[in-house]
Amino acid sequence: MDLVLTSGTWPREVTGEAVFSSPEPVPGVPYALFGPGRLCRLSLQPGTHGAPEGRFAWRSHRVDSPSARLFGAAPESFSAGPTGFTSPFGVPNQANTAPLPWGDRLFATWDVGRPAEVDPATLGFLGEVGHRDSWGDPALPMGGVLPFLLSSAHPVVDPERDCMWSVKLVIDMASGTQGVEVVHWDGTGTTVSRWPVRDAKVRGGAHCVTQSRDFLVLADSGNFIPDLGEMAGGERTAVIDTSTPVWVIRKDQLLSTPPGDTVEAVASTAAPSTGHMYARWDDGEGIQVLFEHMDLVDLGYRIEAGDLDSRGEPVDPALVGFYNMAMAPNTVSEMLIDPGTGRAETLGRLSEDWTHNLQLSAMDWSTEGLSAPTLHHVAVQGFRAGAVTRRAMQAYSDRLGGLPPEDTPGVLASLRRGDLGVASSYTYPNTGEQITSPVFVPRDPAAHHDPAGRPGDGHGGDTTRRSAYGGTDPGGHDGFVVVPVLSDEGMRVDLFDASCVGSGPVATLCTPAGECVPALLHSAWMPRAPRADSSLERLRFADEIDGHVEALPDELARIVHAVADQLADPSGG
Ligand SMILES: [Fe+2]
């Protein structure tokens, strides 16, 4: 689609590309979060990427990975359960949760699979990160050519070491928990390195990884707990914890330890349980982490046909398959963690009666912005009585406070890093709309970019020049915030001045004929979307099927070989 400017003036300093991850709605999938991944890209300068003059290119493409291609070729072979799809081919990697830029490269991620690289220009699939053998044993021995790997939907790119850090989870059936391994990829070749972390066990997952200059920070994102009883066909009984363990691991220790050997972590705690966390790059005074907590958001509860909502009314059939939304206001906290002891000091904390459903946010990801963050922009979607089920309320009856008497508005709020005071906020009055993933766009990055530096890297010592991701005055306050708003009248995109979102949108784009889009999850910004560098070595599906494809029935094996051939041929891949 080519979006149309319907109000305001679109500033010339808004440049680059906003990218969004989305799970595609698939008939029959019981949980919307398990749909095949799609990437959407909004070009922020009119008349680019194929849009006519004055229009803005919104381009959407399925992550056409081996998983998606096998699903497309033999959908009858895939069956959907409470934890997603399984098939004789293995467990598909839906890559539907977050876009992860790395300089001029772009990856799509999720918790149940490896990051998948796509071409920023065409959004076509290029390859998954790391040969399956280098990821080690799958989480469960389910067989097939699609390995069942539990990972993180938010790996991080290390701008100084020029590598990607992620995790792999190892199921321990005896304790019902998962061990944690750190995963490292240097961006070249088809091998990742792994180090088990001593005594690190998660109940839920490790949804988000964050980092400072010298440390990785991991946490149990316990808002999605696999329920073995439910997986066996029974009722869901697992509930989320009230706090979450956090681990701090020194990067130098990882890189000086032979892969496969165990590394030590310093343990800390955060409460309530947390989905996303973002550390300040500079860690000389300790590791300063902003936690977006998910108070009484249990992603294991999805809305089912026959459910009653919090008002006792039958749920809207259109919401079946969506997750059960927040049953309490969500908290944001900023902690200073001592990496030697794990002791954590609270620097700031925000939880208000308007902070229900805060899972999506925007910040300045440039090295300069991470070093001196100023504003953290959060999208609060508001309380939604119709998306909270009596079934989930019953499971949390001993922890549930009062629910708001009616739906509360969506709010875009800019929080000061440190004390988390609300610097500015904008309230969306229409509770029938859903504000979704905001994107921070630095002002005029090209004017300050050092073209001699590698894109996405630091500024190489010349402080008058910045990385490709750095704008005029990095930190999060100088630039723009792009917010897609989902509405039955069609999607629109609001643009705010990042320094004063409370002034309201400075410009708005709309879909040309009122088209709607399905749920958008996380977002990111890239300074540009060039064609991928074809000279880089990438994993080929054909190189990891031997030893696995032979066990499939002939007809399915033929499909696997056909998909491997498609992906090996660049013109068809
Ligand atoms: Fe996430």
C-alpha cells in the first residue's frame, strides 16, 4: 500500500525506514501469536521504494523461510496446539515478533527459533542464524528438518564487538525449568558459539536480552509459562511469578571461555515479572536497566470461544485467539544493578491507573543514544475489559485488585530515563482503537554520519561524527516518534515530535482506502533499506537437512528437497 498524508505537514528531517513484525492471521491457529511472521516496512520519505510522489510506501512480506515454505506446500501436515504448530517436518520458526537491524542488515526474531535474516529492500528471506548443529540439541527430540529451538525474541547487537548476543534454552524435564545458554554470533559464517550459564534456570523464557558495554543482562520472562497439563489436553493451571530472577554476565568472561564450558553469572531480582528491559550502555557506575514489567499479563492465557469477558459477557468472536490482556496497571522501573553483588537500587518507578498494557516502546538505539539515553517512549494500550476473561481472573483471584470500571484510553508517554517521570504524554480518546508499536526516528542522521565508519557502529573517536543510527542530538528526545494506530476505519500512522508528544501528532498518514492491518508486534528503525550484501556467507537450508530428511515419508521428503532447491536458487529464493 502507499499511505496518504491526511493531516499536518510531514517534516523533511524524517528519514529512513520503520519496520514492524507481525504474526499473520492463519485460519485454525488457536493463538494469534503463533502465526507465520510477516515484516512490514514504512518508508518515511514520500515517493521512495516504489511509492508515487507524495505517498509513503508500506510494504509487507511474509518471512518466506523454510518453515513458511513447508507450511505453504503442505499445510495439512501442520497441527496447531497450545504451544504452536508441530509437524513431521519439525517445529516451524515463525520469526514473527521483532525486527532486529544490524547496520544495513535486518533480522526477524521470535522465541521459538533462530533469528531469520531478510533483505531490507525486498524483505525476502536470506537465511537463519547458525547451523542447527552449532545450536546443539533441540529443546525436545521432535525430529524433522525444522529444529525445535527455544531462544530469545530480542537478541542484541553489540556495537563495539560487532556481534549478536542471544540465548538458547535447554528444557530440564525433571525440574520443569529451562537452563540458559548464552549464544554468540559474529555475523559471518554459519556457526554460533554457546556457553551454559551456571545455575540460571527460567520457568517462562528469556524473551529479552539486554546489554551494557561490558555485561549481558538476562532475565526469566515468566509471563509465558508452558503448562504441561494444558499441553496434555487439560485445563491451564500455571500462573506467573510475582518476581523474576535476573543474571548479569561479563562479556569478557564469555569471550575468554571455550565455547561449551560453563560461565558464571551474578544473580539479581526484579519485580513484578518483566517482559522487556533496556540497559544503558555506559556501566561504570553499575548497570542501569529500565524494566517494562508485565504485572498480571499472563500470555499463556489466550481468549477462547465460549469465554466470558471480565464483565460476564460472551467474548467478541473476533478476539478469540488473542492474548488475555492486562489485569493490572503495568509498572516501569529503572534499577541500578551492582554487577559484583547483584544488589539492585531503584532509581525510578512508574505505575498509574492509566498504565494497563504496556508492552511496546521506542528508544534511540544508536550507540550514542544508548550511552546517554534521555527519553523512553512507551505505548500504553489501555485497559480492555472485553479482552480479559473470567477464566484468567479466576486463576488470579488471590492476586487481582479491582479492575477499572470501563476501558481506559491508549497513551503515548515519554518517560525520563532515570527517575521515570512523565516528560510528556498524549492520550488517545478513542478506546475502540489500538495504538501499537512506536518507533523512534532520530533527527537528520545523515547530516552527522561518518561515511567512513561502519553503519551501526560507533563514531570511531571523532565526536563530531556519529554512527549511522545517531541523529542531531542523540538520546531519544530529538527526533520523531512514529505510532501506527489500528482501527476498524483503517490503519493510520501518527507522527509526533519526540520532545513533546503531548502536543499531539504533527502529521498523520492513512491507508489509501481504509485498509486494516492485523496485530503489529515490535518495531525498529533503520537509516536506509538497501539490497542485502550478497557476498556474505549465509546458512543454506540445503546444508542442514541431511541426517533429518531421510526419516520423512517420501512425499514429505520430496517437498523438503524442493524447498531446499528453491532457497538455493537466488533468483527463486
Ligand atoms: Fe517482545
